Amino acid sequence: MSVVYVAGAQPGAGATATAAALAALWRRAGRRVALVKPTALDDGASDARLFDDIGGTSHSTPVQLGELDQAAKAVEAAASLAELALVEGLPLLDGDGQATQTSELARLTGGTVVGVEPYSAASAADIASRWRDAFGDALAGLVVNRLPRYAGHDGATVLSPGLEAAGVATLALVPEDRRMLAPTVRQLADHLDATFFTWPSEDGRLVEHLLIGGLITEWGGNYFGRFERQAVIVRGGRTDIQMSALNFPMSCLVLTGCTEPPQYVYQRARAEKVPLMVVKRSTMEVAAALESIHERVSVHHAAKVERFAQLLGSRVDAEVLDRVVNLG
């Protein structure tokens, strides 16, 4: 049995997505994987549910001094039923920038460590030093996450070689991706305090594009037909624009400045199984509110796990993954 311990640099670094994606990749390679969340800085319930949904094993309790032995035993119990135990551990730093007990937990589980480091302007030497100090020889390498498009050259020619020169392997450079940043229809509705009129049961759809339907001087297909996973936002009185938009795929339709939709729009949205919601605020107010929608976004969605597995799998080869497992 091998143990791989995934740790993020801080909360939100991408450790949950990385652990889930690695589990998917190793399972596709034919390995029996136990995906474990043994402990967490908060209650860990969302991560635990995600791991359960994608076939993992979870046991999550708040981290307190003296409980790490119990967390390690949870890993051992889950791993006894599998060939590989993939553990999402604690981040290097908590939300206040304070060091956690992640080094000790990794030691207790006996795992090989995969670190997840969000791309930043920090020097490769400083990044490598932090991870080496925390995990020493147990560190297999880093997944550098959320690499902006403009930084692709820097990541490949400066950061990755710099980490290697400092003694830390770069396992993968994973770019930013729209789907990973997408809210669900439910998160959008909650953020806007919207009222559903059709298909609230479809609230798990992802919204990758926000499109405001206004005065259009061309065929609606040129405007509304560009994207599929879009939320179309239209003023409640513009039935013509709403009906035009409903000719094309979307995640949801949001009507602003009203308390109920026009009857024709309601019937069409219901027939097309499009979630339809209304918001009392104006379109301008809705647009302003959506500037902070990212605060509700999380990785807890099966489509996001699948997308991250694609991104990671296309940037790390099978030999590297095998080497990580064999080290564990």
C-alpha cells in the first residue's frame, strides 16, 4: 500500500481539486484508490461530500492539538481497503497565515507529499525553501496551479527550472480555466437573492459566461449562440430579447427589475428546461453585484473535478505519476 499526501500552500490553493483529479487519473490507470479527507481546518464537510460523491472515503473533524493520531488512523483504515491511499492533508498555512500541523500529519501518515502552489511573483528559491523546510525528502514535487495565460512562458522557462535548481521537482503547470471559476446556477441565484420560476432542480448547472441581453443590431444567434454554459441577464420588460435568447443553449435566464416573468417567456423556459429566475434589482445593479460572485465559487462539482483531471492529466505524464506512487 502506498500513501500520497496532497497539501496546498494555503486554503484555496487547489489541494482538493488536485487530490480529486489525481484519484481520477490513477483509477483510470487501473489502481484501487482510497481518497481520504482525514481532518480539516474547518468542518471539512463540503470536501468530504465531494470525495464521497466521486467514490472516496472521508472522515473529517476539526483540527485540534492531540487529534492527529486519530487522523492518521482514519487514513490507515481507509487505505487498508485499497492499493493507494490519496490523502488531502492540511495546508502549509491557515487562513490567518499561521503554520499548521501539516508536516506532522504527513509524517504520521507516512505519505509522499505532493504540494499545490498557486502561481505568484514569489521567487522559485523562496517557494522551494518553504516546501523543503516543511516536508524534506518526503516532498515528491509541486503542482503549480492557476497559471495565467500571460505567465505561461515564465512558468516554463523561469519558475519550473528555478524550482528544479532549488531541489524541488515541478510535477505540472496547470493553467487557469474558466470552468474552475464558474459558479452554479444556485450560487448565482443565492448571490442575487433571485426567485426561481422554472426548473430550480437544475440549479447544479455551471455558469461559465455572463451575458447581458440589451439592444442588439444583428441576428440574435450571433450574440446568444456563442456559448452554452451562459447566464443571460435581461430586463424584465424586454420579452422580445428574452424569447430570442431562449432559442439558444444557456444555463439559466435571469430577468431583472420585475417580480414575475412574462407568460410567454415562462412557458418557453419551462418547455426548454431552462432555469428561469427574477430579480427585483435593475440590470445595472445585478451586474455590479456579480463582480463579487467569485466569493461563492468552490471546486465542489463533479464537472470541475473532471475538468481539472483533464488539465492535470495533459500536463503530467504517466511515468511521473508512477514515480510518485512508488515513492509512497
